[in-house]
Amino acid sequence: MTLARSLLLALAAWAAGAQAAPDPFKSTYQPAASAPTLIRNATVLDGTGRRLDGADVLMRDGKIAAIGTGLAAEGATVVDAQGRWVTPGLIDVHSHLGVYASPGVNAHQDGNEATDPVTAGVWAEHGVWPQDPGFYTAIAGGVTTLQVLPGSANLIGGRGVTLRNVAGTTMQEMKFPGAPHGLKMACGENPKRVYGDKGRAPSTRMGNVAGYRQAFADAQDYRRQWEKYERELAAYETQQQGSSARRKKSDADAKPPTMPKRDLRLETLVGAMNGEIQVHIHCYRADEMAVMLDLAREFGFKVAAFHHGVEAYKIADRLAQEGVCGALWADWWGFKMEAYDAIWENIAFVDAPANGCAIVHSDSAEGIQRLNQEAAKAMSRGERAGLTIPPERAIRWITSNAARSLGVAGEVGTLEPGKRADVVIWNRDPFSVYALAERVYVDGAVRYDRAAPPAKPESDFLLGQPAGGAL
């Protein structure tokens, strides 16, 4: 085979996957070695909506092997969890750990590429600092998986990355294998303020929507260019097949089509339109969420979740009907005009319809440590409004519903045989204000143990710092 022919085949193979948002920064995550472990006699919230009292959870080879009562496992390490509660590892779908790292200095401000309203070509993972101490305090709160997103300065801020909350020297050592990227978009006040204050577009909500539409229209054209190239390349390949004796001179003289120039910004948007990238939109007001759902219909992409959404309760039925999650705070409100019309029952009302998908998120290096307490607030407010929200339902807000929005529900978010053994043992009902994560397992290995200091991870950044010092 000639070099030219080899190159053509390589280009054809690349072109065939060019719109599949290939990941050249592959995960190198490897689960830690773990021994078979049997957790006995716990109150288990499995994330599917079930509560099992006096139940056992068996972990083997980094997976959930069984869940039930009276389980036996020869040779397994037995953990007596009498009086304890067990849940799946918690999942935060909206974090900026690593891109707005601690300590909060200008050198650590890597979350907003505020140089253009559309920066879809940037990836949050390229700004993640694995030594951010926030990762270590988050696992003490039971968080085993998190999505790190760009900030909300831009209409389209770039790709988010889903991480395993484990210590790593590189981002790739933390990257969740096979998890789809997220696409961070933002509507409302933030982008129009950032660019309007600079005398640039967008400066209004009209300009915001025009900016999204133009970006996706450009992406549609980009996709058509690649589709045309692939058709022409396939025709050329077919034309060149067969013996040289049977080919016409015009066939022999034919030249391969010219590959379009890659555009990383448009490549990301094509990935979103093709359903390969999960779309997450920072959006507060109900009317704007409705516009964004219409935008998604116009350009053929699916919204995975609206984030913050203090007015999501106003369109809870539509969100449920269209299978869109609301990733929400329990009680943040009033810090700007679009956050004004919030109610404390928001999460409960978004959860209430059939197929409702409510998620409790943090958007905070402090809040991520207390997702269980934030969920408890929303649970309490919903019950005051007359809704019945038992713990086995509310736990989904920080486990299985979050996994669904990230596209990783097949691997995490519930305690089911075959899934990753991400497990938290709590000292009591996790929705108690006194609840603490006693032990946290990631892929069946202990990654945090409150009672065993050597199992408490610490950032390299903090080593040698005096207690209560640098941070």
C-alpha cells in the first residue's frame, strides 16, 4: 500500500469520526485495589426509590455485587453498620472545583474564558488543577463524582468534564472513563452584563438569543460541509477501487476531495446537536427556559438540565414532559433580579410530576460539602407544602437524577449489582443536620475514613502548611 493511499484511509477514518467529538485527552483513571467488603445491617437508600432496613451491601472487584438481607461473602471484610445509613456516592452536577481553585487568588481564575461570547472550543478539563483542596473537602461530604463546568460569563462557555473524586496528579487520572462531555451555556444577566459593559454584543436578552442562534446555525453549516466531504471521499474511494487496467483515465487522474478545516468551536456544537455532548444551561427565569427549549427544538439538541432555575417550578410540568432536569439550589435567591422570584419549594415542585427530575447542585466549594443538608432543606419545604417526600425519594436528587443528567446513570448513582461501588456510610439519617459521612468508597476502595486519619486525603498544596494557615 502506498503512503498516499495509507494517508487517505487514515483521513477517511478520522473524517468518519470528526463529528463525534473525539477525546484526545483520554482518561487514565484506574480504580484503586479493593478487597471484597460486606456492609451489614444498615438502613440502605439505594437511589432507585427503595429503602431497605437492616440490609447488607456486598462490594467485590470494585462493583456492587449484591444488596439484600443476610448476605454471606467468604473472605470479605465485614463492616458492621448497625444504626448507620448507606447511600450511593453523591454526585454534584455543577462545580467549579479545580478551575476556581482554593485559595481564591487571581492565579486560580480559570473558569471563564471571557474573550468572546461563544467559546465553545474551550474545555474546562484543561484548566482543572487537581491539587485544589476543595476536592478533598468534597469527598468528606460524600461526593464521589462531580461535573466541573466553565463559568457563566459567556453565551456558550465551553465543555465541562465529569471527574471521579480521587486524588490525582493529572486531570486525566481523575477523568470519568467514557463519560460524555457537558456543554455549558448561560442565559440571562451574566453574558449581557459581561459583554454589554465592554460595549460589545450581546448587551440585551435579544442579543443573547441571536448569539446562540447564529452559533448553532454556523454549526449546522459546518456539519453539512463535513457530510459533503464524507460523501465525496466515499465516492472517490469507490472510484479508485479495482485494477488499474479497468479504470478510465479520468478516474486515474481524479483527486481526493479537500478536507474542511477543523473548527473546535463548531465541532463542540455539532457534538451537542448529534446528542454526543450533554447540554447544561445556566438559566434562572421560567420565560427564558421556555425560549431555550424552543432553541433546542430549532437546532435539534436536547437540554440535559437547567442549572440554578429559581423559577423552574413555574414550568415543572413542561420540564418533566420533555425529560429535562432542574439542577437547583435549596434556598439561594435575591442576589440579582433574575434570582428574585424564587420559592423554597422549587426543588420539591420540580420533582413532583411524573418523570420529574430534580437535582440538588452546589455551584460552591462550600456547598458541595453539604449536598445532603441542602437536599434536606428542600425535602422539609416540600413536606410543609403538603408533598410526601420520604428519604428514599429525596436521595435521588443527589445521586441517580444527577447521574442521569451527566449521561453516566448506567455506571453510578444507584446501588445495583454491576454498577461501580461508590458507597457512603453515614453515621445517621443523611438528611439530619447532624449527619456525617463516616466512610466513603469509590469503586469499592476506601477513599475517606473519618475515623482513620491516614485514609483522609490531603492536597499536596497543603502539605507543610500550618494548621489553619494558607487557606
